[in-house]
Amino acid sequence: MAGKRIGRWTCARRVVQIAVALLFFVPLIVAGWGIAGFGLGAPEEPVSTPSDFAWWGSLSSSNLFGVNLLDPLATLQVAAAAKTLAFAGLAWALPVLIVYGLVRGRAFCGWACPVNLLCEVLDWLRGKLHIKVRDRAVPRRAKVVLAVAVLVLSAICSAPVFEFVNPVSAVNKAVLFGSFAGVFTLAAIAVSELFWARRVWCRALCPLGGMYEVLGCVGFASVKIDHDACVQCGACQAACLCDPEILDAALAGEADRVAAGDCMLCGKCVDACPHAALRIGIAAPTHPTL
């Protein structure tokens, strides 16, 4: 039997995911940085990547062509820890908020986050090994509560608590600083994905995903549905990386698009639809919902 065809949105997303992952590793490799400070064989002594490249850093904190960029959740954690909003990091997080606010917040999760890419690989591996796990072990909105809890704990502990275990920039931090806390988080995610529940981290436990879910309520890009072409086959729900329930209103004819802020705009449902009833397009946000 022939394998399933990979759709154009999935192909495009793979290219972007890999490009984003490589983007932050090129300066490190060329400069000779390595895991825990051991060089990769470029110069004998590591050089300062910021001074030699137009981009450097990680998805948590980076510099792109002279513009400082900060992860909004990390920025809010620092503000909560410092108990003040008067610091430059707020301005550095603003471009990120504007871009994802205009598109759709969780597009970051679908198109840029390396953890989502890892979880998709684990989805494939679990299928090959015929491992059965629960589809929904934790309510998807739990991550919004966890995002709030992270900010509260940061204020109480006077430290950005999630950044110590953040798996999103784990590999970069391991290369730059020899800090493996986030790598251990990645390992825990891998184990839970393989043996506990499908996509439990991305769907329900990631505080960063929780923040972007709230931001996603105002995005202009959406998965739109042609109700005349839809035959209610369920292929889109089976393919959804977020949670099949976010498609319920559109499939029931109550909406002409997927309005939930949880949508990652990954295009999996569009690629999976055998009748071309779904497409990604622009629609003004109405009746925002998580």
C-alpha cells in the first residue's frame, strides 16, 4: 500500500520548522561553540557570535539584524520577578506580539517551535510501534492556567521559573551554557508522548502555548470551511494537532472558520480533507474564543 501523500501545507511547514531550527545553530557551529563549551572544530577558541553574525540567540531571546527580540512569556516572567514593567525587554517582546497577533498566536507552535516538530516525529514513531495512548489526558485549556501560574510563581520566587526548564530553547542553552535542564524536560515530554497521551505537552501543558492561545483569539489568518463541500468525514479532526474539538463549531455549520485561539494554523486539517472543503485564508476575528 502506498504511503500517505504529504500535503503542501505540511511540506511548507516542515521547511520552515527546519529552517528556524538551523537559523540559530549556524552561528554557533561556524563560531566553534559546542555542547557544554566544547568546540565543534571551527576556530580553536570560540568567538563571540553576536559580533560576527546578523542573527544569533534562540527562540527565547535573540538578535535579528540588530533588533533584539524576546519571547513574550519570558519577558512577562522577568517583569513579574522584578515586580516592575519598567525595563527594555517589554519593547523587545512587542515585535513578536505584533507579528503573531496579526497572524495567529499559536502559529508559533505550529511553524516555529521545535518541540512541536519533535512531537510530530514521536507521533510517527508511536504509529510505527503500534503504541496506543490516550488522545486527551488533560483539558487543553489547562495550559492557560499554567501560564498564569508561571507568572505568579515568578513573582513569588523573584525569578523567571519556566525559563529554567523551558524545552523550546533547550538545545541552544545546552550548546551555549552547558545547561541541560530543558533537555531533561524534552526527555520527559518524549516519554509522556510515547507512553501516556498524544501531544499532551503541546495541547495541554505548555505555558508558552497557553499564552499564545490567548493571543490567538485575535489572529486574522484562519482555517476556513466550505460547508457545501464538507461531507463530515472526520478526516480533519483525526489530523488536528491541537485538539479535534476546535473544529466542532465549523463542522456543525455554526461558523465559517476555526475561530479557536488554540488553532496552530498548521494546515494538517487542510491537507487531510479529501474534498478540499478547508483552506487557510484571511478573516477578521469575531467572537474571540479560546
